[in-house]
Amino acid sequence: MQRSRVLVVWHDAHAVSDGWWGVDESDDEPCRIETIGWLIPDAKADHVVVAQSLAADGDLYHVFAVPVGMVVSVQIL
């Protein structure tokens, strides 16, 4: 099966502090992530699924499943 290499830009959930935190320290900016890999279409409903590595036999390694609501963009490379 032919797979496309893609750049997926998405917003991640993240910790805002590793200890005590004041509400006035809040940052309105999202945690923006860029992931490059092989798009695995229709692998999981309501997710964009990307594998970091693709072996010659078709096996996949380090597979990410990003919920579509967190995806900013998908660009074919």
C-alpha cells in the first residue's frame, strides 16, 4: 500500500506547572506540536494516525493517534 509522508501540526494537552501555580501565571498559547511521519489512513476513527517509521515489510514503528479536534493542519510532504 502506498503511504504519504506528512507534517501534522496539532495542539497537545500539557502540564502548566510541576508544582504550585498561580492562576495569574496562565499562558493562553497552546502547546503546538509538529509531527512528521507516514499517514495511516482510516486506522482509528476520529484520529489522524501517523507512524514514525515504516519498514520494507510494511510494519510500523512509534505510531501516534492524534484526535482530529486537536489537529491544526496536515500537509503532504
